[in-house]
Amino acid sequence: MAQKTLHELLLSSNIATQEQLDECIQTSKKTGKTLEMCLVEQKLTTPQDIAKLYANYASMQYIETISDEMADPTLLSQIPLKFLRANIVIPVAHDGVKFVVTANPTNFQILDEVNLLLGGDLRYAIAPYNIIIDSINRYYPLESGKEMIESLEKEDDIDKSIELAEIEDTDILSMASEAPIIKLVNSILYQAVKREASDIHIEPFEKEVRVRFRIDGIMYDIMHPPKRLQGALSSRLKIMANLNIAEKRVPQDGRIQIKVAGKLFDIRVSILPVAHGERIVMRLLDKSKTFGELKDMGFSERDLKVIIDNIDRPNGIIYVTGPTGSGKSTTLYSILGRLNKPDSNIITVEDPVEYQMAGIGQVQVKEKVGMTFAAALRSILRQDPDIVMIGETRDQETAQIAIQAALTGHLVLSTLHTNSAPASITRLIDMGIEPFLIASSVIMVLAQRLVRRLCNDCKEQYQPEQEMLDKLGITAEQKTSMTFYKAVGCSECLETGYRGRLAIFEVMQMTAGVAKLTIARADTAIVRTQAIKDGMTQLVIDGARKIGQGLTSIEEVLAVATMEYSVEE
């Protein structure tokens, strides 16, 4: 009945032909996906169009999005998570009125069951199925860490529960009935994803275990499981990462591939023996992540033009520099995304391969078997590449091969660990590279840092002291035309005043003046002075520009960059 009604609606609305519908029905039977999902995957329509079609047909309210205010954990907790996900429905509250939001109003039985479970007198509304699924994943209240720890303390034999669950292709949100130690690990992973943490730290001490998340570059204390759970916790994570649970004396590295709230994550696991047990650090990489376009990354007009002009060149080396965790990989992947065209052969050498990119050959470094950056680079140059990306230039050998590749007609992208763009020249010379080779092969250096983005819900306008502005190079005259904001803190940003991060940049071209100074082995300060004359904007100045746009705070910029004055001053 439901399918027939949907057929009639789709046919009458000219969204799909009978032939296309028949094909989607067959696909749905094979995959278990709904007809609506199949139609969207075939690009015949969108979830929004189907929801609007249903809303018009059933004369129900259409909801475009489900906000934090509408999500009611008390309502959600009264219905099993498995039921909500299987039937794509969610109960919400808006202006004191309870609604059952569905993706398909023809599922009368399901709507009646939800109405009955919640005491009746509910209204009905329609939303796109992807919005409902995302809202269930985001708002369904998991058992708290405290409750799980209490249940674990009552377990007679913790070790029996370690190996009970298979994780391959299973969403951890559907594993709510698993053994308590598994639920605790799943809760830690889910909370990390929900809070958009980049790393999870599990740290053993003499009398306790501490779990911390790194969110927007800052460490936050999350929970303190009892010491007796330490062995079970590390063993469970070792099993998930295919590591040796009996070996506790040497460091181990592994990977976990897991689905969290419908998203695939690649988790890098590092285990290090310390004084009171094994310290575990996990780096979370969202495999479904897509990289934005360069124009949306916050470059100034001048910097964006310089970058595009240089990445469109047929040969040369482009370095992206900055400390660990400054977003270098994200910038490189965004550049690769722009260069990734059918007529280009792109090969990367990475340690590790963080994100898979369609259409690009990605090589994993394995130093234990001799697959170093330099060895891999020699081999891939025989693969007829147009563009080569080297995850990191660590030594003279790698730098030398990269330069030879650039001089023989390849565009090479790589990273360096330096504090500024001009300092990259000195770093390469210190590696033992001849200055004339640097001047003739390096075409651009991009330095960057990450700063936290002010929370739009609570940031406050204020007037800073001139002393602080002097450190940013902002004069009293410039101050009058700028608006400044400070972090306050609210429930939306976990009381930090910040949500997310953005980058500040410093883009230096290898101009004739910079090349001349490079060949002369000039000091970094002299190279910087010349680069500024040639149009380079220092990191701190780009930071000041973003402060003026209300994107970040003075404190954030000063924490990662300071004004470096030219030698003439």
C-alpha cells in the first residue's frame, strides 16, 4: 500500500518513470534500503523533495530541520533506539506541543505505536529522512559514563565481556545491549565523535584512569573510570585494533575501522607502556569527510590569487609549513582536490594515508620494510606522474629527490616543520640542499596555524587595550574602524566561548628578490623583509584581519603568532 501510494505520487509529480521505479524496487529488495533512499542515490530526486511531496499529500506540517531546542532526551529515551532507526521516526517537542516526525506518513502502524508509547495526543509532521536519521544519531541519550562505570563495578568477570562483539560494519549506536565494557568503549568513541574531538587519550595513573578528549586543539577531562577497569579497557581496544593483548612491554600501533552514528571512521591507535600501565591515544579520522574549495578556506584575495597561480604551474615545489596539528594536511588535500582532473596523473606518498581520495594513487610509507619517503618517491617517479604529493620532507634525501622531480617537469607538494614561510629557506639549506637548487625549484611556501573560532551564539563585542593591539600591529587609527569580540561561553560551545577552528596564513612567493637572497644564504629575517616588500602578509596580520571579521579573538591569534618586525625597523 505504502509503495503504491509513493509510486502514484512520484509518477504524478514526474520525479521518476515507471521503469526507474521498477529498477529502484529491485535494488531496494537486494540492499534493504528504502525506495526513497534508492531514488536519491540514483539522483532522481532529493530527500527534501520527497518529504515535501508527502507533506503536501498528507496535509501535514513540513519540518526542514530538527534543532537542539526541539530534541527532547526524555521523549527519546522512552522509545528503543533500534525502533527509531529502523522506522525513521523521531519524537520532538516544539512550543509545548509533542510531535512524531516521520519520513513516510503512510506507515500508519508505526505512527500509532509511537503515539501509544508516549501516552497519545501527539501531532504528526514530516521531515527528510536524512534529517531524521542524523537527529536520532545526534540526540538519542546514551547511557552515561557514570552509569556504565557503576554497572561495570558490579560485573563479576570483566574479562569475559571483552571479545563479545564484532565491530566490522556495525554501527556502535546499535550495540546498546552489549556487555558493559563494550558499551563503555562505544560510549567513549561516540561522545568523541559527537563533540568533534580529534584525539582520545586514555591515561593510567597510580589509583585511577583518566579519559581526555582534544577538542579544537584543547584537552578536556571527560571521565575517570576505576583503576580495576584499566586492563579490560586496553584489552578491548587492542582487540578492536588487531593488536596483541598479551604484549604489555613494548609500544604498539594499530587501526580501528568503525561506524559511529552512520559515519565511517578510521581510528589510529597508539599504545605506549608507561609507569602505571598502558597509555592509549586514538586519532579520529572521518572517512566521509570532504575537503572544501580553496576559496572557502579564508585566504585573502592576494593570497588566493598567488596560490592558484602557483598550483596551476606545470612544475616546481610548493611547501606547506607549520607545527604538528596546524592543518597542513587539510590544505594539501584541498589543493589536490582542485588539481584532481581526468587529464592529470597524481600520486601521493603519505605516512599514514589519512583520507582516501578518488582518482589519486596514494602510497603508504612502511619504514620497517624499507618503504621510506625517499624510496617510494624514486619508484613513483617511474609511474609517469604529473603531480606528486610528499606527506613530509624529513631529510636531505627526500628533499633532493623532490627538487630533481620539480626540475624535471613535475609539480611537487610537500610539508615542512618550520615556524614561518621565510624560515623554510633556512631549513632546506640546513638540510644540506644547495641554495641555487632551492631558488630554482621552490615556487611558493605557505605557512599556517589553527586558531579557535568564536561561538556565534555567545561572543560579545568589546574594546581591547591598545597594548594588546600593538602586538598585532593594529594602530589606534585602525582600531576605530574595527569591531572586536571576546569569548564568553554558553551551552552550545561547552562553556568555552569557541566552536570549531579556522586557519591563519602566510604565503610567500619565490620572487626574484627572495631567490637572490636564498642564493646568498641570507638570514631568515632578511628574507622575511624582502618577502613582505613583495606582498607577503605575516601570520599575525592575517590573524588580525580575521579578528576584525569577528571570526576569532585577540588571545587566540597571539597564542600562535606574534609580530615579527623587518630588519629595517
